[in-house]
Amino acid sequence: MAQPTFGKRIKELRTAKGLTLDQLATATASSKSYIWELENKDPPRPSAEKLADIAAVLGVTTDYLIGREEGTLADAEDKAFFREYSQMSEGTRKKIRAMAKLMGGKADDD
């Protein structure tokens, strides 16, 4: 099965997160028409800054969005989370580690 295109990945992630075109546009300081073009035009030509903004809002890596990264969506989400986690204050990271330790293997896998 062929890999989804860049635009299809954006649309799939956006809809899975329950975001409208307007909401993603607002969250990335873009216009609704720009997001629509990224989802529907081939090939899209986003700037590196816009690509990074969209990936951050959608909770994945830019490499996942453009199809350069092998692996699952969950892998891309984990990498994006770790990058965000790495930039948090030590106090916040400590709280997250404590929560993860408390949760252990008790969380339901989706």
C-alpha cells in the first residue's frame, strides 16, 4: 500500500484531532486557504517554519509529515513528545516522570 501524501497526512491528523481547517490555520498563524492548499495541492511547498508549526500542532515530527520517517504514527508522536518534554523545565519533567512511574503498566493501550 502506498504511503499517504503530505497533504493526506495533514488532513488525517487534523481530522483525527478534531480540528477544523480554521482551527489548524489559527494555531499555525496561517490562512484557512493555505491549509486547504497544503492538504489538496500536489506538490505542496510549505516553508520550513510552517511545516514545523503544523507538525507541532499535530503532535508529530516534520519528517513524519513529509514521509521521510519510517515508522508508525505512534513513533512520530513519541518523538514529538520527547522533543517537547526535553524543552520543559526540570520541575515539570520531574512531575511527568513521577506520573509515568505511578501509572506504570496500568494505562490502557489504545
